[in-house]
Amino acid sequence: MKVRFWGVRGSIPVPGRSTSRYGGNTSCVEVRPKGAAPIIIDAGTGLRRLGKSLMEDAFGDGKGKATILISHTHWDHVQGLPFFSPLYRAGNHVDIFARQRDTHLEAVFSQQHDSPYFPVPLSAMQADVQFHEIIEGAQFSIGKAKITCTRLNHPWVAMAYRIDVDGASVTYCADTAPFTDILFGREFIVTAPSLDEPLPADVAAELAKMRAGVVALAKQTDLLIYDTQFTLDEYRLRPHWGHSHPDDAIQIARDAKVKRLCLFHHAPMRSDDDNDLILAKYREIAKPDKFELLSAYEGLELTLGAE
Amino acid sequence: MKVRFWGVRGSIPAPGPDTIKYGGNTSCVSVHTKTGGLVIIDMGTGLMHLGNSLLTGPFGKGQGRAAILLSHTHWDHIQGLGFFPPVFIPGNEFTVWGPGNSSNALEQILEGQMDPNFSPLQSLKNFSAKFDVHAAVCGEAFTAEGLTITARSHPHGNTTALAFRIVEDGKSFVYASDVGQPTEEPAPAEMIEFFAGADVLLHDTTYRPSDQATRRNRGFSTYEDAAAAAIAAKVRRLVMFHYDQDYTDTDVDELAESCRAYLDGHGGKQIVLTPAREGDELEI
């Protein structure tokens, strides 16, 4: 399979000179099993350009089929959907999977298209769009690909996905905080709590279970894509934002014995030069490790498993 | 007053090496008044960068105050709000003037953006700064930060967007983004009157004519529409704004050349033309 990054940024798109090498579009990764329809993870603004490229093939003739796996519905993971050209062509078929919310997924996604926020309602999309609600632990197949998922530690809960196909696998973990300081749920956390006080036993146990789920999901995966929005110092200032850092990602990668770790969901204000420095620093730290360390950039394409 | 462009792109931010010259952030313009006041127009993604720049002044200490004029509530005009650092600093005060039948209705629309399904902020109530929302009454001048401001509603696809005329000591700046006539008829006289004699008219120039022809229902203007309005309204300077997300820097260069040619060929030789670029400033 091939994995291609169309958006690698967290929180908000950041156009500009200082982000032009890594790219300023928000989260979107295309997984292309050999000879099969694309499986897209997250619908950030990177989805717009992916959509344009898909329109050059079957999607332009209204004969395309795609699956979109949504980690969670925060804006930076869905705001490309209204600009996904294949949705505007009759005959195309798009399956959207996301974790069950309080209201049906279709209603959640419709909100993004509703007046007075957007001129074209979701119901006016000519493509056949099907929503599939899933819960953590769900296992399902998309063609020959096998999908598994587990929950992450993020406000209002995000889902991690693993795709196994063509004898290889990719695991996507964004967005998540480390599993050490805060158990995220529905509460709005106004200020950063102290990181030095021990957690209540039940919270610590819940986080340990969640972490074990992530390590199990990523077990020996060929590519682990991980939320490393923060540096360790930034994380200590903003642990209540629900994002992780490379030190934590490396520990997960070690425990799961992955083959490659890819830093992902870069902070909006992180310049290309900053990203270079972070990658160089952590490549040094991960030198004794068996996995290869990468940092995601728009246009990065990896082939996993047999060509 | 000093006008600065923080986001000049339409519809959705367009990061990439081919949008660096003009910029890929969505609509946001700041107006600094002679007396140190600040008026912000639209809250696209450019707002984050404006916000970061303000932190070195009073806004960083919770002593800042600004008015925000909102043309309409399509995503590309509000999606910077959650990333505007000054709203998270207690003591800062913001007053939003935007479209709607009631202030409450407008506030609920902005609140919808913070819905916990979509935003970790969950509610406008989690802002630390004072954040008041008012529906602007069209045609009635109001004062904000020492400027006299008048709003006018214009057609924008299946909805409308407000244009604003801002006056300081007889100098006038008109902001008219996201406007498009539903037919090929020229802009109505009332609209030209609203623009009349402006020192600077910032006008929607989303499309080249060939693209508008297939997308008129989206409610945007071409550079020809903008130039024709500028000529009819006898403005001094026309600012091109809200470029289509698919247009590269080369495309916008061509748009500007074509717009200049149109002005020159239709009696607008004396009008100064400025294609808006992120980071550029205009003294009016």
C-alpha cells in the first residue's frame, strides 16, 4: 500500500513562507491499498487538494469510491469536507466512518454545511454519501483492508485507526495527549493542572488501559503516525489541550515495536526550520532504537509492504 | 487610518508554495485609527496572526479594546476566532458588529462554531475577554473606536453580506467583500452611492470572468465587476480582495494586470489599483 500525506498541521491551516516545506494544511492522510479505492484518514484542509487529484481519475467520471475515517470532528479534522470535489459529482460513493456522537453523525456533519456557515447543504451533495457510526474496539473491512480502532485521550474523545492490507499496516494516532496527566472527557479544562500531583487511582487505571489499547493497536505496525503537536516544554505549559510530544510518541513506538514512527499534527506556529531541528534532535535520541523516525510533510509518500 | 491585510483569500485557507506572494489566509483586515483605536474586519484565519502581533501591546496585558466588523458568518470569515489569543486574556474587550435580525441570533451563530463536537473551546463563554455581539443596523451610522461606520447589505449567493463604510476625518474606506450580483446587470445605483468617492474601495475580486460564468450562483464578483463599480463610484483607489482558493500567485498577478487594463479601457485610468497582499499596509 501507499501512504500519502495531504495535510500534516494541527489546529488551524497556516499558509505562508515559513511553513511551505512541511505544509500548512490540516490533517489528511491517504492510504491506497494496491489496486483498490483510497482510504482517507481525516478530512482537514488537505482533503481539498486530494479531492482535486482524485477528480482526474474515476471520480471525475462519477465512478469513484472512497472511504473516509474520521478521528474526531474538531474543525481541523473535518473542514476540508465541504471542499472535497468528488462529493459534488453524481455517481461517486463516499463512506464516512466516525465515532458515535450524541446526535447522528449525519446531523453533526450537516452542521458544517448549514446556512449561515456554508452555502451548499450536505443534502445537496450529488455523490452517494453514507455515514457509519462506530465505537472504540470496532473491527470492520473495507474491501480487502482490515480496520481496527481504539480510543485516544483527547477532549470529547478521538479515535485511533489501524489499517492492515497488502501484508503491511499503518496506525494513525491523532489527536491524543499522553496517558499520564489528564483523562480527557467532556469537561472544559480552563487552566493547566499541576503535573506533579499523583492522579487518583481510578483515573490512572483508565489512562493505563487506554495506553495499553494504543500500544496493542500499533503493535509491530509498519508506520505509526502520531500527534506530536508539542515539544515537551510546550506540553508542560498546555497539558490540558489534548496533544502529545515526541518523547511520548517515541515511548509508544518502543513499546509497540513499530518499524517507523512519523511525527504529525505540527503546531500552527511551528516553522519549517523548527520542524527540521525537532526531527534532528529526536533522530539522535532514537538512534539506538530499531524504528526509523520521520516527520510528516505535505507530499510525503511511503510504500509499505510489497510494491 | 492605517489599513493592514492579514488574510486576503476566499472560501478556505490555501497554504502552499504557489500562494506565498499574496497569502493563503482567509479574510481579515485591521484598521488602526489616528488615535490608537483598532477596528478589525472579518475573522478569517488571518485573525490568528493579527492576534499574535497584538500581544506585544495592551492586548497582551489585558488592556486592549477593539471593535470587530463582521461581513457575514460563512466559515472563511469566522474561523480565526477560536485562535485569536487576545480573547483568552481577561481584561480585553471586544465588540462585534455583524449581520442578523438580532444580536442574540448573531451570537448564537458564533456560539455554534464553538460547539464541542467541533471545537475544544466548547462555548464563547470560555473566552476570558469581554466579547459583546451586536447586530448592525444597515444604513444607520454608528461609532466604534472613534470611527464613523455605516453598514449596507449586499447580495452574496443565497445569502447576503454586509459592506462597511468607515470614515475618519473625512477620509473613507469601504470594505465590500463577498458580494456578487445575481445577474449580469451592473451594480445597482444604491450600491454605487454607498461606494461613492471613497478614498479606498476594497472590493471582492474572487474570479476572472470565465470562472464566474459557471459559478455566478456562488455570489462573488470578478475584477471587471469591481473595476466597473470603482469607476462608477469615482473612487481613488481600488483594492482587489478575496481571491479564489485555487488561484496561484501567477493567476493573481494576471488578475491584477487584467483589472488594470479594464480600468484603463473604461475611463478609470486615474484609479490606483492595489491587489491586496498579506502583510501589506495602506495609509489612508
